[in-house]
Amino acid sequence: MIFWEKDIETLQRSGIHKLQVEKLNQTITIAQNSLYYDKLFKQKGIKPGTIKNIEEITKLPFTTKQDLRDHFPYGFLTVDRRDVVRLHSSSGTTGNPTVIFHTASDLKNWANLVARSLFTAGIRDTDVFQNICGYGLFTGGLGFQYGIERLGCLSIPAGAGNSLRQIKLMQDYGTTAAHAIPSYLNRLYDVFKELNLDPKRDTQLHTFVIGAEPHTEEQRRRIEEMFGVKAYNSFGLSEMNGPGVAFECTFQNGLHIWEDAFIVEIVDPETLEPVPHGEVGELVMTTLDRIAMPLIRYRTRDLTRFLPGDCPCGRTHYRLDRITGRTDDMFIVKGCNIFPMQIEGVLMKIPEAGSNYLITIENINDNDELIIQVEVKREWFSGDLAKLDNLTRLMAHKVRDEVLVKPIIKLVEPGSLPQSEGKAVRVIDKRKIL
Ligand code: ADP
Ligand code: ZN
């Protein structure tokens, strides 16, 4: 199947805005069937048809994760429960999970968006697509599954973990494309090596779709090199369905965010005012196609910016820069604000550094210390960590230049840091553990 919805994907800005205003008013009409929005809209005097042009979206109130939790589980539901066919819930990385409900038409629209996204990244119905990711409440499993099938690929619903089996599936069925969390792919590569296999030589892989957790450009390039593939960034969150929200095209220059399905704003997380176009802020999103549970001006807490310029692929929907993290990923040490991805960016540029690392912040003798454990890359490891003093000093120096705090670097053996089943845990702040 061809999933290039040219008319929609190349719509000019005025056309995008017209479509969005129309769909936003429809969404307000649907949303007022929920207990939550009904009450809120009455309080604020918001009615369908209130919005005349896209800038007026700022008249609408924000919705936060806390609002979802406070009205758990059915406060946002707009339809009779017999019309709901599935629920998904977020992985609860930052607290209690939140739940999202879908009608059959919601699921259909979502699958179309995922199919469109995969097509954008060059995947075709001739591909054999292995989905290496947990099936269940996590949206990466079923979310991709339905999109892969809609596009018409041969899908392999492999699930997460069990690297030996993943490799066997790849070899048995000639997998050409796969989706996985980036931190897992480093482990998978190690298993290839342990088996004396080289993914470049011993598989037919040509494309990876990687996402669900923050990662740097350097991390992506490493994955591409290890596996001999192109790796495309995939962004989504359960509150906006899951995968299929924003995706890189084959030019790999930012993530096209589907503006016929979502209104996208970027605001200052403190003042909540829109930031000037191109500046970093918090991503705020409004669903335009959802029936069971529309969300209006949802504060994602993800930090990013719109990228300037046109994309050579011809798609006109705005492109987002790589998500640098969530507002709550930031930690403060010695008065400096630090994001884990700043540290990853520095480490991944050092060839001897492995791809797995763990940041710990600890109060030692009344001093906050930034301790970074870094695995040494297998190819460089001689078996003696004591010989690597120069490398330790180099890393400490480079990290300090970036984050302005001198870290304590502890090099560790390849494969020795803990690996989580799902998204990687990059930071442990012991100051918060009583
Ligand atoms: P949870 O919020 O519990 O982690 P989700 O599975 O809904 O549950 O995760 C969505 C979040 O994952 C996003 O809000 C974002 O922080 C992160 N994320 C998803 N895809 C990417 C990506 N490509 N790059 C960076 N972060 C991502
Ligand atoms: Zn493009």
C-alpha cells in the first residue's frame, strides 16, 4: 500500500490552519460530552465555534497530566462505555499511570498515522518488519503492530527482550526493518558479537525505527554504524495515542509532526506563553481526530523546538527538533541545570566510551557530587580499568566543559551496568531517596 497522503502532507500553511480550526471546533463539541471538559467549558464560557482563527487556541485552558490523574479513570471519556474498544496506559515513568480510551474509529485513525509515519521513513509493504517492543498497555507494541499491518508489511510481533530469539527471528524470516528502544539496541548488538555474528553481514536489516526515550544524534549514528542501517527517530506519547505523532523522513532532518491530526504549540514552561518560532520550550498538543478521549492543549512536558526551513521531501507539516528530555528530567548540581542528554552527547563523541552509562547524584560530605559510570567500549577494553586514567580525565574534562560541573567519572567493564527491560534509567538522584 502507498501511504503518502500527498494532499494532506503537503498542504500549505493557510490550508493547514483552516483545517485545524474546523477540526478544533468539532473537537470542542465532542469534548464537552466528558464530565471534565463540560464543567470546565461552562466555567470559562467556551462553546463550539468559539475559535475563529488558529491563534485563538490560546483562549482555551491547558490540560495537564495531573488533570488526567485527578479524573481517573472515566472523567475524560466522551462516549458510552460500549463504544470504547481499547485502553492504553502510559508506562508511568514519572508517577501513577494515566489511561487513554479509544473507539474503533480512534484506533483506525491511529493505525493510519503510524502507517503514514513508517512510509515517510521509507518502509514499504515489501518489508519484513520486526516489532521489538513490549505488547500490552505500552503503546509501542500494538500501536506499531496495527500500523505495520495497515501499511501491508509482513509483521513479526516479536515483543521485548530475549535477544537470542530476536536474532533468530531476524535470520529465519529475513527481517529488513525493525522498531526498538535505542538503549536496547546496544545490548542486542553485544549479543550478535557474542554469537560471532555481524548484523551487517548476517542479516538483511536496512532500517530501524527508534524512539520512546530521549537519545542523541551521536547515539543514533552509533546504532546506524553497528547495524549497517538507517535509523529514524520516532516520537509519540500515550496521551496522543502513542507512536505515530512525529517521525523523521528519509532526509533525517527533524520529525514531521502530523498537523492534520494534532495542533502543536511550543510554550515557555514557566510563563506558558508561546515562545518565538524556533525557540525551545514545552510541547503542547491538541488532538483533532480523537473521539473517545480528546485532549485540549495537553502539556507534554517534553522540551523541543520547531526547526526552520522547508524539508526537501515536500512535506509541509512542521518539523520538531530531537526531544532533549522532559522538563522534569533536568537536575541541578552546584547551581547548574543539567539534562542527561547533554552528558550523553559528550560521552558518545568519545570513541572509547560504550553506549551505556549511569548518572548518580549524591551528597558526599555536604557536597553534591555528579558521578558518572561509563562502560568502556568492548573493542577498546583490555581487561584492566586501571590503565585508563587518561580516558577518565578526558571524559571529566569534556563533561565539565559542557555542564560546568566537574564530574567523578568511574569507568566500568563493558556490559556491567544494569539494563532495564523498558526505557533506560539514566539518572539516580540519591538526594531524593530518604
Ligand atoms: P511515560 O510517560 O510513562 O514514559 P509513554 O510511553 O507515553 O509513557 O512515553 C512518552 C514519552 O516518552 C514522551 O512524552 C517523551 O518524553 C518520551 N519519548 C517518546 N519518544 C521519544 C523520542 N523519539 N525522543 C525522545 N523522547 C521520546
Ligand atoms: Zn521531510
